[in-house]
Amino acid sequence: MKRLFSINKAFNEFLFGASEVPLGNAFLIFFRISVPCLAMIDIFSLSTDWHAFFGQKGTIIPQELSYLRTEYFYHFDSFFGFLKRNNLTDLFYSNIVFLYVASLVSLGFGFLTRISAFVCLITQLTLFKSFPVFNYGYDQFMTMSLFYCLIFPVGRFFSVDQQIFKIKSSGSLLPYRRILQVHLCVVYFFSGIAKSFDPNWWNGNAIWRATASFYTESYHFAPIILCLMSISVILLEVTYPIFVNIKRTRNLMIIGVFLMHIGIGLIMELFTFASIMLIWNLTAFLEFDRKTTHPKDLEIKSKIKLATS
């Protein structure tokens, strides 16, 4: 029974931030602004090819085939069937992109924040989930980021909503940041576990396959370097939940993860994926305002310590 109470205490401390992670409201402001900015950079990078992705004719893959391949097919079937029967497909795709961009701008400024986040989420799902062949980790994390912008009070501070509706700061912000921290710990840990069962991650083949192509002829890493890089990735991801929650090792772990994602961005040219992961790590663990702690957060921590002691 005593051991059970000890496990429960450790679990509560992990969930509710007894690791003394700095609080405050700046992480919500940073998250609300950085996520739509990255999403706009991504969508504008496709501006010259919008017709190939979001058009009715001349698309890279016929829309009908894309819908059949998507996991959301049953949700999209009747909707896109209606568009096709009424010759509205091209009109829809031409305008939904601008609706997506407009809602991102509104979210960034914190104007009608929750409504803007909801529109962003729906349009992002409709646009990008309708052709999953081109989706990868970035798109999944952008969907989750917009969902968190919807449920988190990101418009409470430094926003147009705050000026218009005179929103008062109330309640604790501790659980919101801790949700992101736990989410990252789960993602990195199970990603590392999955890699550890693949022999290609122990001999460097996984890194070589990811970097070798006709467009990256300048990257000629020695086999020992590839092997060390692969093993380092596994160790970083598996140990992330442990060392990022220890105050003395947190900065070293964050630096290691930053270097890993910067390497992914530069070598594999997955700039948006690297950027979204950097945003998440910064939001979850960066000391934006070390001296700012809400009284409610201190009250919650004291109650947790009393309940688990």
C-alpha cells in the first residue's frame, strides 16, 4: 500500500508540474502567434501550385482517388459528392484556401479566437486530410496545434479579444502547459521505442535512407557517423520523458532535441516539421516569464503536496 501511494504521488507530480517548470501566460501568447504564422508560411509555399492540389482539374492526383484513400472518406463522401453534382468543387477549393488564411490571421491577432481556431481546424482538416498521400508528421501536429488553440485560453492575453471584451485573467494556467508537456513525452517516448525495434536504426541505415536521394549528393556521411546519429535519436527520444522533467538535465535535453530537429530541417529539408516540433518544445518548456506565477498555481501545487504526502 505504501508503494502504491508513492507511485500515485510520483504520477501526480509528473502530471501537475512539481518539476518546477516556470508558469505565466507568455507560453499561450507564443503558441497562439507562432502556430498560425507557420501554417501561413506552409500554405503560401504552395501558392504557385494551388491548382495542382486544390483544383477541380489538372490536379496531381484526381480528387476522386484521393478521397478513396483518406481515412476520412465516409465523412467526405457525401460532402464532396454534393460539390461534384453541383459543379462547385473548383469554387469550393478556390475559396477555402482564402478562408483558411483569413482564419489563421484572425487567430494570430486573437480576434474571435475560439471561432477562428475552430474555422482553422475545420478548413485544415478539409484541405489536407482529403489527400493523405501528401500528408506527414507536420500535418498531424498542425491539426493537434489548432485543436489546442481551440480548447486552450490562448485569446485571454495580448489579443484583440482582450481589448474588446475586457477579458480578466482568472484561474490557473498550469494544466494547459502540462498537457503539452505530457503530450510531448508520450510522442517522443513511443517514437523512440518504435525505432528501437527496427535494426535499421541501430546500424545507421534509417538515417542513410532518409538523407540519400538525387537531390542530396553533397551529404556523404561516414557509416560510423550515421550509426551514431541513429543511436543518438533513439536515446534522445526514449529518455526524453525522464531528463526533460529533471530540472538539472532539462536544458541539456531541450538542446539535444533542438539539434535533432534542426538537423532534420537542414538535411532532410523538412523545415515545417522541424519548426512545429521546435514550437511545441519552446511552448512547453521555455522559461518565458520566470518571475510570473499565478497564485492559483501555487495553491494547486500546495494542495497536491498535502494530498500526496
